Amino acid sequence: VVLSISLLVSWALAMTQVPLFSGIFLKQKNRGKDKLLYGSRGYRVFRCLLAFLLSHKTLTLTISVLVLLVAVVNFNNIKKTFFPDFNYNQAYIEYKLPVGSGPLAVQQDLQKITSYLLSLDEVAQVVSSQGRTPARYCLVRPMGEAADNYGELIVDFADYENMIRMKPVLTEYLHNNFPDARIRIRKYNLSIKASHTVEVEFTGPDPAVLRELSRKAKDIFFNNPYIDPYTVEDNWEPMGQALVAGFNQQAASRAGTTRSDVGMAILTATGGLPVGEYFEGQTRVGIVMKLRNPDGSKIEDLENIPVWSMMPDFSGVDENTLRELLTGIKSTDELTKELISPVPLSAVTKGIDLDWKEQVVRRVNGQRAIQVQCEPLDGNSPALARKAMLKEIESIPLPGGYKSVWVGEHELQGDALRNIFRYLPISVMLIIVTLILLFNDFRKPLIVLLCIPMAFIGIVPGMILAGQPFTFMAIIGSFGLMGMIVKNAIVLLDEAEILISAGNQKYNALIDATISRTRPVLLTSVTTILGMMPLLTDPMYASMAVAIISGLLAGTLITLVFVPILYAVFYGVKRIGKSEITI
């Protein structure tokens, strides 16, 4: 939207302000000096080169197509990523203990890590957060899941280079000294919707089968030379021991209890049943009801814990009970105890045992799903790491009802590109219609459109030489470059038509149009390149700047050489007699 408005405003200014100020500051001078300008040595050399290429059109086009094919083939040598990491001198450490670990254990470990970090000369400051990610301190990062077993450390380094150098050192220290924890050192990146950049997701009904598929995928991940082995994990928690009570439906029906009654009884006797909360100032405190022995100790004999029913049992109420209640022999409290009386847990279950169960089972679109995740080693792209194991992952046999899909950065990039290319056909059609209306011809629009893919001749070597990854911003820059090439081609073709309409011979008009448009095309390209120069050091926009700069360098050559040759081919322009300078 901003670019569209800016271009419309610049067009209006070009049509009004440029003629106004030209009339004020540019005075008419001797016309003969123009011929001297286009007859200078540089123009004469370019005129001879252009005449030579026009006399060898087939050879020139063949070489151009071959160079384009070489560029397309070498496009695979460019490192590809969605968004680059920011060059902040700050990183954050995600720390997570197994489910069931208390907040005190997390706090103690974070204190140990903080003490170690502050002892390093490269570290300037450390801020810890326990239970969740600090709120509203940064927008270019994903938020961790709030949990008692989770903590974070935000680490400020002396500079970005120190952070890059210390990252592998800290990774090894943390994993060697805290082997039970899941630890990851992360840099800031705009890919905030994915936990990891490389992720494959398995979905299906059986958690055990999903665990086995995850194990096979992890083995492949560990053998990938482009992956950091410390980051290989899945998004499920390790299996833990759980109290399993086999519910006896018949016995429970006779006792008037339900599954929920049994569950609440076990919860009350173990962790406690949440019944409410209150506030101490701004601190929210939970109220938990727990079942204890008369001396206040924990209940160890779980088989005999009382199971209370929410519904009274009227099976023992008869005429004698009512008579005793009416005559006062039995009080209402005694009757209540008879109607609402607990039964031992063993009376409504088939046995109580400890078993290994899944602590966390995640679902995607209602299906159980497990994601195997990792990060590439520094210097490698997620696309390269994924490509290295793509065939192995997809060759894992999947039982019926199970499927795998690549998520992470691959999914995010695919969604972004689909949103862009969804409207690309409309844009291309509008460009074609505009060109046809402009030239009232089909051949000239075809010449312009054939110039667009030739930009790869500049983009590919430029990205390789600059060592920049081909990011989402580079894709945006390539689309902008397409408009610049189209604009330059239109200017040259329009000038050629003006000279031909003035009665000049086509061959001379084509060369003269190219010569006269050389300086405007070069100036617009140079000014655009200079405008992109400040972005070369920016981690976010450097790839876009390189794509535009290198593409414009090739685009200038395309406009001044490729367009005249295509025009000569499409319109059968040949040299008749000696070429003359008519401008």
C-alpha cells in the first residue's frame, strides 16, 4: 500500500513539478552540443558494440539463454531461509524440567545458571523469569508455555560477535550440567509462529505408535550433519508414572458412585482438589481441599480412601427408618450419614497400581499429533537441513490412519508464498493488459515480459557473492525488481517508436533510441542502487537490497542490449546501408 501510494504521488510530481522546475533551471542551449554528447567516445564504443550484437542476434540470444540456465541451476547453491536472525546482542535461554518438577527446583537451577553466566566477561546482564515468558518486553519472539517447570533467562552480551562465539560454549555447559532439563539458547527472529525452524508432524490415533514414529524421525535427525543434535526433541513430555485405578462399573452402580466421584477422591487424597481462590493484595492464592489422616499426615493406604457420592443412597430407607425418624429415635444427622456415606476405593475399583502414562498428548485439528523438532547448526539454513533428510523422513512407513507433514519454517514460508502468489496472476494480467493498451500491439508486451526472467542472471551471482540467504524479503525485492525492468523496457521501446514515427529507418532508430536512453536508464539504476546501499548491513533487509542491486545491474544490461535484440528479432529489423547518427 505504501509503495503504491508513493508511486502514484511520484507520478503526479513527475508530470507537474519536473516540467515546472525544468523551465526555470534548464535553459535552452545550442542543439549542436547534443550531437557531441551522443557522439562521444563512450557512446561510439557502445554504438559499435550494439551494432555488432544486432548483426549476431542468434548467437547473442543463445548465449543469453545459456547464461540464464546457468543462473537458474546455481540458484540451488543459494542458502534459503524464511527470515534471518536479528543481530541483537541479546539472547534468551528456555529452561524446562520434566513435568512434575516443582518451581523450587527450577528456581535453584536458574540461580546456578545465572551465577555462571555473570562470571563470564562476555556477559553484561542476566534477567530471569520463572513460570512464563516476561510479558510485553519483545515482539519478535515466540512465547513459551506457562508452567511451574518452566523458566527463562534473558542474557545481554557485550556485543553480537561475543554472543555468536559463546553460544556453542554455553550450549555444551548447560547440557552437561543440567541433563534432565530441556534447554535451548535462542536468537530473535520474526518466525514467531513456529517453535523450531525444522519440524515434522505425525498425526494418528495411538500415542504409542506416534511415539515410535517420533523415535524413528529422531534417529534420522541425529544423523543429519546439518542439525544441532542438542536441539533434537519432540513436543511431548517424557512419560511419567501415574496412579491407575481400574473402575468397576457394577460395584460403583451398587454403591451409587461414578467415575468422577472416584477421580475426585483420588485427587483429594493426593495433590488436592481445587475449590476456590482468594487474593492477598495482588497475589492470587489457590484454595485446595486435601484428605489427610487424623494426625495430619498424608494417606498412604489409597485402597481405603473414602469415595463420596454426590447422590444419596435411598436403597436402605424403609418403613422402620421413617418410623424411627418420626418418633425421634433417629435424628436427621444420623439419617444423613446413612444416606450419604462413603465407600472405600477398593470397593469400586478392580485394583490400584502405578503405570507409565503420557504426561502430555497434544492434538491438532482434533487428532493426536507429535512434532519432531530441531534447529540447524549455525551457518546452515533450515531448508538445507530439511532437504538433507527429506527422502529418509518420507520413507518412514506409516500405518493406516497416520500421516506426516512438514511444519515449522517450511509451513510458514509456504503459507506466505501462497498468499503472495494467490494474487500474482491478477498482477501479471493487469501488466499485460496495460502493455497492450500502451503499445496497441502484442509483440512489444511480449518483449517486455521476456526481459523479466533475465533478472536471475544478476540476482543469483549477486546473492552467492554477497553470501546472503534468499529470504522472504529477497522475494519481495525480486517482485519490485520486476517492475523496474518493465519500466526501463517501456521507456526504450517508446523512444524507438517515436523515432520510427518521425521517419527514421528502423535500424538506425533502434540504435539511436538505445543510445539516447542509456543515460536515463543508468541514472535511474544508479540512484536506486545507492538508495539500497544503507540496507546492506541490516540483517532483515540485506537480502532484499542485494537482490535489487544485483538484479538492477543485470537489468540495465538487459534493457540496453536484450530489448533491442528482441525488438530486431520480432520486427525483422535489419541493417540497410551504413548506420547513421540521427540524434
